[in-house]
Amino acid sequence: MAVNATVLFDICRYKAWCLLPDTCWSTVTTSVIGLTGSVLAQTDTTPFVDADTGITFQSYTSTDGITYRLALPAEASGDASYDVILQIVAPVELGWAGWAWGGAMTYNPLTVVWKNGNSVQFSSRQATGYYVPATYEDAKYTVLKGTGVNETHFKFTALCTGCASWTDFDGNPWILNGAGDTNFAYAFSNTPVEEPANQDSGFSIHDNVGRWIHDLGGARSDRFKEWVTTNTPA
């Protein structure tokens, strides 16, 4: 696989919430040397059945103890947009946790969640620079059963329309290939958000970021519509 400056720039741009471009470039330059095939060689997710919803997810847990889960419709591919069921489980002491659907901070949908007393608040965001992301209207969420707070964790479960497709930096449509693998990114902060009950609340810069490779093909199921129906609150 030939690697040129354009490839390096594209990979760097989609690096996990990268705030240090020079460091990003150095890291990517080193990592691409010797690439011969698919960039995504091995996924980091495993199947998980959520007891609260009965949904079978492809699930990833970071070294920071935050879990990101995904279920897709059986027909999901890169040819047409599709809905997703997502689930985030995070320790209650965290200020907020975020999911970057394009594997980077900027120009892709961001799902940000935090604890609000005994409930969970979510916020749909998108960043166009390295500052607090603005509200993003093109991703729509329906909160599902399996969302709540216990003594140790808060859990957010939702149907999302517009998380798996968006317009990129150059104005081109982008759809995650539901039949393959993809890089996602996460970020979190230990500092509470400014207004926990407000979806549009300001929040502090992240304390840590990371990436993982998610098996989208393995997240597909012909029970997707059933899961949405049975877990949508009356």
C-alpha cells in the first residue's frame, strides 16, 4: 500500500480528538511505515447481551472503564444511511463521556453523556475546531429503556438517526460501512459539566482520549427493529 502526504493528512485528521497536530503527524508517520493491507487489522469489540434491554451489542471497554456498545440493522452497509442503537456505560464519578463517530474531534457527530442526579443527560455535538463542540442538529436521539444510574455507573441507551452518516470537512457525504470495521474515538473528563440538566451545557476539556476498532458487521442483527420497538418507552 503506497503512503503519500494526502494519506498521512487524512489519517492524522481523523486521529482521536487530536489536540497536538505535530505530535499527531509524528505518530501517524511512524505507524504507517510498513503497511501492506487493511489499516483495520483486528477489532477490539466482543458480543455482549444487555440484561436490561435484551439487545446484543458489539461492545468495547476502555482502559478507563468506559464501555461503548453498538447494534445495527441487518441491512446496514456503506451504501445508504441507517439508524443505530448505542449504549454508553461510565463510572458515576466521571464528569462526562464522549463518543466520536468519525474517530476524531472535528467534523463528525459527537455523542456526549453525563449524570444528572438520578438520570442521564445526553448532548448531540459537532466540533469545527479544537474548542467546546457546538450543538449538532443532524443527529436525532430517542432514549430507550436501559438508561439510568446506579451506585457505581450511569448508562445511556438510545436509537440514533444521523450518528452513522454525516458531511465531512470537505462537504462530502460520509457513511460508516456497516458491513465492515471502523475506528471510533472516545474522550472523557472528571470535571462535572456546568449545567447538568441542560443539553447545551458547557463542559471542560477532556482528561483523556482513546481509539478503538469496532466490528460493525458483527453488530448487525435482523432483530434490530424488534429491539427498538420493545425498548421504546410508552
